[in-house]
Amino acid sequence: MIAGVRGIVTVLEETAVVVDLHGFMVRVYSSGHTLSPLAVGDSIELRTHLAVREDALTLYGFSSDAELQLFQLLLGVNGVGPRVALSLLSFDQPSVLYKAIANEDTAYLSRVPGVGKVTAGRIVFDLKRKLPDTIPGTGLSADSTDRDAIDALEALGYSTSEAREGLAAVEGRSGLSVEERVYAALQQLSRN
């Protein structure tokens, strides 16, 4: 229905922005990442999703296609409504959330306000197979080699956060097998 809006910011709210579309004012709810750089008087262009309910029409808008796509995927998860989806998108960048879902990192997702362990598990279960091959807007792969490497490091006695810290050393190096990623992470962890 409404694919996007372009206009001038007239009011900034905690979770929304009011956009003047040449005399037609619309309230667009959004994530903290989209709202934080805005100021009253800024020109803005948002990609939007219109939620139609029996008692309301609500417009959600985002500055990137990656945020919009993830928002729409999250709405398809049972028990995840717009408020929880916006909370997730405000918590971290879409690329990080895509990776957390691909790597089945429910502990990370459950740190988001309003997302408990059950909801995080449902998000991973419902979306793992629906994720795109590449993360929109980044070109990065959303494969599960990180999850396998994390599992291997946890089996060796490292915590999830230690495993992620070790794997950060190989971030950006593509084509590594799980074994090579684990070996590089172990080297990094032994230095620390």
C-alpha cells in the first residue's frame, strides 16, 4: 500500500517521527537507529510497512531496506508484534541480529528488552530457514559456521562471550572452515 514516505521532520518522539508530506502529516514509528540521527527540520525518506488492524492503521518506517526486511520477517513470528520487533531493531544493527538468528544465539536475543528466552527461541526457530543468503545492505553471509565454531569452543570449556571474542579475530576472513575458525579463535584466546 504505502511503500515509503519523503518529507520534512516536524516532531520527534521517543519511538516515532511526524513527517510533513507537503501539508499531510503522518506519524511513523521506527527504531532507535533510524530516529537517533534526526532533528526537526531534516528532510527524510523512509521505507515503510503499514500495519492494518481492526482498530488502527499504523505506519512503521526505516532508513534502510535491511531494517524493513528484518522488521517484516519478525512480524511473521508468533508472539512477536511491532513493539518487540522495534525493540530488537533498536537494540542492535540488522546485520548483528541476522547473525545472531543464523547462529541460533538465543542468549544474545533474550538480552533485548521485551524478549525472553521463549520468544528468542521462537524467533530463531521460525526465522533460521527464512533468512536471506546474504544480509541485506552488507553483502555479508548469514551462514551458520559461527554457530558451529561457538559450539566447538563451548565444548572446550569457553563461555559464549569468550567464544565470540575469539571469533572476532577471524571476522571478515571468508572461506575458512569451522576447524580453521576454531583454531584461529583458540590462538586469539590464548593471547588474551
